[in-house]
Amino acid sequence: MDMRSTRSTVTFSHPFTLADYPVELPAGDYEVLVEEELIQGLSFEAYRRTATYLEVCGRGSHAGRTELRAISDRALNEAVSRDLMTSETNIHSDAALSPQEDI
């Protein structure tokens, strides 16, 4: 069976959590690995996603260790959406606005 893998990077501006992983992860860049398999028997080339993983680097006593955590597309999209909403909330909050200067 023909398989392919693609990597991309997602950036979180704020600490975040994922479904099925109760530990909060720090803000930063995370690699996303997507595995797909070729769908056989079609007159054109098409792939079906078989797995999505988020690469998480260990901290504390697990520093230096990298873990691939299986994640659904939905859970990843929800985490990214929450991060974007938090960023937009901070941009529009009074605390994020600079005071006007007297001229």
C-alpha cells in the first residue's frame, strides 16, 4: 500500500490543552505529522488521511525526549481556534491598549 507523510508547523501563542491530554502544553511551534494512504482503484490519484500526530518535546525530567501524540483533526482545529480567540480577546481588551499620550 502506498503511503505518504507530510509535515507542517502550527504555532500556539498561548499555553493550550488537547482532548485526551490533561496536561497543559506551553505556547510555541509544534510540528504536525499527517500520514495518508493511496486510495486504490480510482481513475485519479487520491489519498485518505490515516493518522495525525502532534510532536511534543518533553519538559522537566523528560527533557530531550520527543513524543508523537495522536490527535484528531477536530481536536487540533479546536485548539488552534481557541488560541486565536484568546489572541483576539487580548488585542481588544483594555489591558492590551496603549494609553493615549498628551501632545
